[in-house]
Amino acid sequence: MFSRLFAPRATAHAHCDLPCGVYDPAQARIEAESVKATQEKYQANEDAAFRTRAIVIKEERAELVKHHLSVLHTDYFKAPHFEKYPQLHELFNNAGKAASAAKGSNDPATGQALLDLIAEIDSIFWETKKA
């Protein structure tokens, strides 16, 4: 009974319990690579069960891409970054939309479009790390 009295009433999930400062677009890129690879495997296989599993995996990975992009956009990048790179907000918006498009498609071209946008974010990210 004592343990129930002091048990947490809610569970919180976060990128980091502390502002750890560990950010890297590689997390989003790896998940996006999985999205594209799964789309390619889907196209190369006619088995209905395999294709169903591929769709589930692809959709999970696309959601993870969106999560990692959101963390970068809202936690890592600050006002000075957005001033220096005025296209950054739109780039994140486009990447989020591309992740949604890839989530809803089995065409590897949508996965590649997502990877291309993440590469642009990655380039800016590493420029900010040099500063």
C-alpha cells in the first residue's frame, strides 16, 4: 500500500530528462534511410504478409523521423540560427511534410525526397556547430 501511495501518477517521455545538448540530424537520417529501404523492399516483394509488415515498419520509422526533426527544430535551433538561416523554418516544415508523404506512400522516391531535405538540415546543423 505504501508503494502505491508514492507511485508516480503519470509517466512522461522526452528526448532527454536533462537538456543534454546531444543533438544530431543523423537520428532522423537513419530512420529516413529505413523508410526508403523498406519502400524498396516493399516494391521488390509480392507477398501480402511481407508487404503488410513493411508498411507497418515504414510508418513507424516515418513517425520517428518526424519526432527527431521536431526535437532538432524546437530544442536545438535557436533564434540566432533562424536569423542566419531564414529558410530553416520552411525547411523543417517541408521535411515534416515529406516524412508524412513517405509514411503514406510505398514509392521510394518519397523516401529519397525526405533524405534530400534532411541532408539540407544536416548541412546547416553542422555549420552551426562550427560557429
